[in-house]
Amino acid sequence: MSHQFNQGEFIYLPSDGFIYKLAEGRFDLSHRRRTREPKYLMFIRDNLSNSSYCDVFFEGSVWSVRKDDIYAYEGGK
């Protein structure tokens, strides 16, 4: 990720990317999902526990994705 995102901005996660749910401030691999299709997710903030990740809004709660796996939303372009 070379783009700095702002809270509320949409980001793009390609298919076959992983999304993680934090449990007690740590990544819990049992709460990991691989996306079967591309996702457009709302950026919340850089992850407070791991600077390689950011937090996004997914299915009604906060999840985390690797910054290297996401791209700026190019809606309408």
C-alpha cells in the first residue's frame, strides 16, 4: 500500500485476500477468512497492534487486512 487512506474512505481488497478478526488484541487465525470475490471495504484506521495492518469495517464489525494487500478504490474510473 503506497496510498495513505483516510477514515471513512473505501478501499479495494482483491479476491483471494485474507481478512482477520482480532481477539483480545491479537490475531486469531481461527477468525481468518479468504475472500472469494473482490471486496470494497471502509477504512477505519491503521491497526494499533501491528503497523503492517489496517482496520476495516466488514460484516458489521471491525476486521483487519494487510496494508500490502489493499488498494485505493477507483470507483467510476
